[in-house]
Amino acid sequence: MQLNRFTDLGIRVLMYLSSTDAPSVTIARLAEDLQVSKNHLVKVVHFMAQQQWLNTSRGKSGGIALAKRPVNYAIGDVVRALEQNSVNGERLVNCQQPPCVLLPACGLPTILQQALEQFYLFLNQYSLADVVTQPLASILPVIVEHTPHS
């Protein structure tokens, strides 16, 4: 299984916000520090705010912050919600496009769905607090230092 880009960015945002001392961070700063597209990041942050994972505020002192403590974000639940928001949802295999002639005799979709559920259960043993192993300040200079200049 490969996580989609939306999920990848969502997890990165949560990790970043859980490891910074700043009360909030702007999308522009997030995009710069994570080296990702600001436009794509806006979509991810908007979805995460709808899930009540993030607090957002506008204005001069506005920005984005975690809505809860990092220990309250179960990784499996986060990944499931982010993956379900993608174009393909959580399907590991699409039997409809193109239509598979083997579908009437195939048990693979059921087996893959069961495996996916086990994957989420396993991930739920961990929280965002378990994922972030060191403060952002200790790695951010390395990220900025190694940014290729165009």
C-alpha cells in the first residue's frame, strides 16, 4: 500500500505542528518549511480543519495550530480519514475501472479490505506523539540547509 500525496502532506502538517513551539504557523511558512505547494497545502489544511484536527485563524496574527494534544491523534484514524478523502477512497484495488471479468468469482477485494482494517488497527496503537521523535528546531536548519537553489 502506498499512501497518497494528500495523506502524506496531512501527516507532515500534523508532525510539524506538534513539534513547533510557535502558537500558530501560517500556510506560507508551512509550505516553505515543508517544501511543498502552498495551493495543495491549503486543501489539506482545510480538510483537516473540517475534521477538527486543526484550529485556524485569519488576520495579522492568524495561522494554524493543533486543536488537541499530539497524544490524542491516533495515526490509524488520521490515515483512514485522509485516505478516504482521496479520489479512490480507501480501495486498494479498483475492480470497476476497467471492469474486471473475474469479479464474480473473485474474493480478493474482501481479503484486501480485511487487510486494510488490520493495517489501521495496527497504526492506531500509535499517536502523533509517538511519531515525532525530536523537536522541529533540531531538524529544520538541516532541511533549509539542504534545499536545492534554482
